[in-house]
Amino acid sequence: MQRKHRLILALQLTAIVGLAVLVLWALSAVAPAHALPEYAQRTGEPCATCHVNPGGGGPRTLRGALWAAKGRPDQAPALPGVLLAPGVKSGAELYEIGCASCHGFAGEGLFGRELADTGLKTDKIRSNILRGRAQSGMPAFEGMLTDAQLQALVDYTAALSAGKAEIPPAAYPLPRAEFRCQAQNPAAACGGN
């Protein structure tokens, strides 16, 4: 009787292990999603094409708003002639506008990969800016920068990558808080126990 019980237990254990292996194999064959499911299924573009938050959801970019307004077609509308930052010439400022929300203000990496002190080559930087990196969720910026802006952005990002960029101070620095105590009664103490 004990032998029969052990055989049944071994068969059950083998079935469970086999099922687990089958499930893990099936999950490894599924391609990872790089955008919201509805949009990714139809376009293959990253969330940052249509959303301010590169992880998806929340407020939409101009392309995302137009995509929704046009009834969510199979492709996000192109915006030929629409610049990312008209009139901006500073590479640091262009980086802050177009790159910092993903790669971090100092290139430390947030949603996007770390750029600071990585030694990326200028050709790779230029290519990634223009063509994007769909598998990692980076949108393409081709046509959104003038030639001068593209060069300034590439130069700044290369300096950041080489650890030589001068990181500008925060755009809206707050003054240190000043606490002033004026006791209404001269004998009273204020600002403590």
C-alpha cells in the first residue's frame, strides 16, 4: 500500500514540475510590451511617443493628443516641421526638454538608460536621437530638431557621457527657508521646547 502511495505522489510531483516548465517556456516565448497594449499592438511605438510620462499613461504629448483626436488610428500622426523646442540653441536646455524626463537631469538614468560617464560615441548618440530605440521605449526625434539643435544636443550628451558636461543648476531653485521667531511675550521662548 505504501509503495502505491509513493508512486501516486511521485506522479503528481512529476506532473506539477512538468506543468511549471511548460508555463515558464510559454511565458518566455511572449514578446515584451514596450508601450500600452492597445497602442503597442497596432504600432510597435514606445509610450513616450504619445505620453509625457515615458512609462505610459497620464498627459499626452502633441502627437498623442492628435492620435486620440483622429480616432486612434494604426499610426501616430507625424508632425513634419514641428520642432521640439523652437528657438532653443543650448544643448543642455535641449537635453532638459527632450531627454531628462527619461535619462535623468544629470544623465543618471530614470526610465531610460544611464548616460553619465558611459563613454557613448557621438555617432551612436546621434543615431539614437534620430531613430530612437523602440525596444527600450525611446522615441525617434528625427525632424524635431534643426541641424544646429541636433549638433548641440549630441555635443552636450557626448560631454555628459564623457563625464565632462557642466550640469546647469535646477531651473527653479528655491531659497532656503528662514525661520524667524518673534515671541509676543519677551519672557517667552520660541522655536523649541
